[in-house]
Amino acid sequence: MSGMSERGRTGVRRRRRAARRHTMAALASAVVAAGAATGVMTAADDGGRTTARPDTSVSPVLEPLPAVPVPSVSPSASVTPSPTPKPTRTARRSPAPATSSERPPPAALYRHPRSQVLDWVVAHRDDPRRPLIESRIAAQPAAVWFPAYNPGAVTGQVRGVTAAAAAAGRTPVLVPYVIPDRDCGGASEGGAPGPDAYDAWMEDFAAGLGGGPVIVVLEPDAIALSDCLTAGQRAERFASLARAGRTLHAANPRARVYFDGGHSGWHSAAKQAAGLRAAGATTAGDGVFTNVSNFHSTADEAAYARRVLAALGGPPGLGAVIDTSRNGNGAPAAGEWCDPSGRALGRTPTTDTGLAGIDAYLWVKLPGESDGCKGSAGSFTPQYAYELATG
């Protein structure tokens, strides 16, 4: 390239980056988040994946960041971290996990009072689609995402959710999504600037958990999408996840922490279990989550989750939670990831599944928040929501 002009070299670099992102997107699962830490419930998407996330703030905000999904099997969108120099690594204590050997009792899940769908319902009382969207989607509890690297602010944001849930006698579902090198340079790239910064952010996050029951869906895609990392980077990430699980349990022994199990259309159960074990899921977690923002059927996911748990080999009490927000009709045809037609709402969120080893059905992605085709990525799109509710 020595005889090539600077413009030519820039074009080559851009084409290489685009090719790399396309490749990574085709390998990825679906993680889509659109929500603010203190009140905007959010979710993820797959078959492919697309992501739009607003910045978190002390007060709930409804302003998804712009996202341009990559047109491939598994696209994603992004949150850009603040430019912070990589901190110097320091030793941190590793509190013992508080993993229970007993199945958790059924719990009423928390519905945060602010979300894009709830705002739409309030503003469109005369819309003929409103009654169905309100009763079938807005009335359901869903996860609250924390996708911004915001040291100093996240404790109060988490506390705002957990305190309100405790006052209501309900269990919130929280999704920390700030792992370093998030999305391996793809459309959802971002996260904390390094392992020590992530450890400190996670300690701040954990400080807001309170003492009541809480479900933590820890870092979607962090394990299933780790093949893009070098062996050293992967080991560092897995160590970060193990420390995160211990930190969460030390802060709140009643927290149930679930690690990334991918989904039934991605890795084999044996491969996923090997990554989970290396990331501390058996010693610092309470089980695995699957199908985040994806469409695979509940039956397929339950069978897959049991295979993963069997491959992990214990300890007793490990369970699985499944994202059922959009899987009522199962997965679409291969390659259809962006607001695919013919999908439907899945099982409503509950911790009373009636299935051994399956702790909960959750709505990690809020139905109706677009992947970027039927509306702007991360925005609530009423027609899409209506289609899911009638599917």
C-alpha cells in the first residue's frame, strides 16, 4: 500500500472494518436495548440483532440514541463510552457468592411506571389500537437496562428502581450492559474502558440493589459473543464476569444473578457451558439466561437451557430464565432479524413456570420497540406492537 494515496488507504481501512462488522454480526445473537436506567424498560433483538439505547439519567428519559443496523443476520446498535484512559489494574477482594441450592419461590415481577409504550398509551387514548397494546404489552412487567458507563450516577439509578419495587412488594429485573469491548467493535460497541473501571462501575451498580429480591440478567452476549476476543482478552472478560457475580451477591444475598447462555440457535450446549464455567457461572451465579431479544420458541429454549445446565453439572439450584417477549410464533426464516413479520408475543412474564429448572419467563426486550425497520431503532412503534399483540 506504499504507493497508495491517503484517501485510498482510508477507503481500504473502512472496507476492512465494514467486512469485520458484517462477519461479527452474522455470528452474534440478538441483544437490543432501548431504555434508561431509572425507568425506561428496554430489550434486545435477534435472529440477528439490533440495538438502540438512550443514555441513563437520574430521571427517566425516553430518547433512544440513533442506530443504523448492519444489514446481516445479526445486527446491533451502539452506545459510545466516554473517552477514559485505561485504569491501572488493582487487586479486588472476591466475596463469597450466596448461591442457594433451592428453587426460588414464585415472585410478582415489577413493572416500572415509565416506558415508551406507557407514554404512548397516555398520549393516544383515542387510538383504536390503544386498548389492546395497553392490556397486552404496557401492563406487563419488563426489564430495566443500564447500558451507560456512568460512574457516580448508576447507584442512584439502580436504587430508584429497586426501592420502588420493594415498596410495591415486587421483584425488579435489571440488565447491566457495560462490559468492556462490548459487541466486539460492532454496532453496539462501547462499555467500560477497562476491567478495573468495570469492577468499580459494578460495585456502584451493586450498591443500589438494596436488600429485597432482584433478578439480574448479567451482560447479554458477553459469553456467547466472546469468540471475537483473543484468548487473553476472553480470560480477562470471564474473570470480570465472575467478579461481577460475587460483587452482586455480596451486596444483596437475595439477588438472583443469571449469566449469558446465548440461545438455542447459536452455540452447542457443551460449548456454551464451557464458557459459562470459565466465567464463574457455577460459583458466582444462580443460573443462565437465554433468548434475549430473540424469537426462538419457549419449548426450544427450555430444552436448550436444560442441556446447558446439565453440561455445567451443578451445583444444585442453578436454573434458567428465558426471554419470551417476542417468541410466540417461534423464530422467523434464517436471515430475518429486523422486525420480522408474523411474530407474536410469547408467554407473559412470570416466575411460576411450572417447569423444573426454568426459574422465569421474562420480557427482557419490551415488545413494540423497533429493531430499525418498522420504526427507528429502539423507538416504540405502535403498529409493530399491535402486530405482535395480534400475532
